[in-house]
Amino acid sequence: MSSPARSPAKAESAWLTSNDTPFLSDIETLRKRARNHIDQGPVTEGYGADVAVVVKLLNEALATEIICTLRYRRHYFMAKGIHAEAVAPEFLEHATEEQQHADQIAERIVQLGGEPNFSPEGLATRSHAEYVEGGSLIEMIKEDLVAERIAIESYLEMINYLEGKDPTTRRMLEEILAKEEEHADDLNSLLEGLQVK
């Protein structure tokens, strides 16, 4: 495929593909559109998703990350037994990373003109994952693994919804998803190690 070129007759209008189809608007159109609805910040006419739906999804993801942070922190402090010294730091590391995810999501909600919902009222019902304390170290790991699997499924669905509509949010969620998969793998390894002993 040949590289994009400017058509001599339309040198000042738009970039064209090899079959003379514009892939970039002309400069004046870009400038005019940028001035329309300037109060919407980064959400331009080219934004393909329903902003209200995306903000709602992100607030559910925010609640999920907060619940996961709280659960991991409890597990960090409540870890007891011969294997706690090896497992507790993993809980704390995951708690820290879940909090970072929550912060990323809250920042994106604000960029989209929404408000991140940090209200403790209804937090558990907005969250996809549950807050289950777990009694033993193995129960804690299992509950965290279940929560990670829930997060993985929900992020996959959100990413699929955003495909071609909101690449910035999609990329952020893909990065978070990769970390959640890593968490699930870590927890699975811990669980296998404890159950063998």
C-alpha cells in the first residue's frame, strides 16, 4: 500500500488515501470543530461512545477497585499462620495496585466530564466484586482470586463495548486488565503452593 499523499488539486483541503478517500479533515474544519462545545474538554464530536454510559461503567469499575483495595488490605492485616509471612506482602502489593487503578479510573471519569463516585453508601452494590473477608489464609486467597476473575470478565466486556468508540478509556482498561490477570496468576500460584504443603 502506498503512503498517504496530498492530491495536487486538493493540497489545502484534506489528506487522501491511495484511493482518494480523505482520512483527515481539512485544517479549517478541524479548527472549527475544536471551537464547538469547547466546554466538553477532550470529548469531541468524534467521540463514539455514550459518555453517560462510559461514566456509569467507570464508576462501577471504581467501586470494584475500592472494594478490592479494602479486601486486600484486610487480608494483609489478618493473614496469620506459618505461611502468612510469604503471603501478606502479596496482599499489600495487590492492595496498592488496586488503589492505583481506582485513581486512574477516577481521573478518566473527570476527563470525560463526570464525577467519580467515592461515596461509601452503596459502594458494595456498585462493585462487581464482593467484599468477602475469608477466615483462613487459603479462604482469603480464594476470595481474592474469585474477585480478580470477576474483574477480568467485567473489564473484557467493557473493552469490547469501547472498541472503536473510546480508544483512550479502552487502552487504560486494557492496562488494568493485564495487571488483574497478573494478580490472578499470582494468587493461583500461592493457592497451589499452599494446597500442596
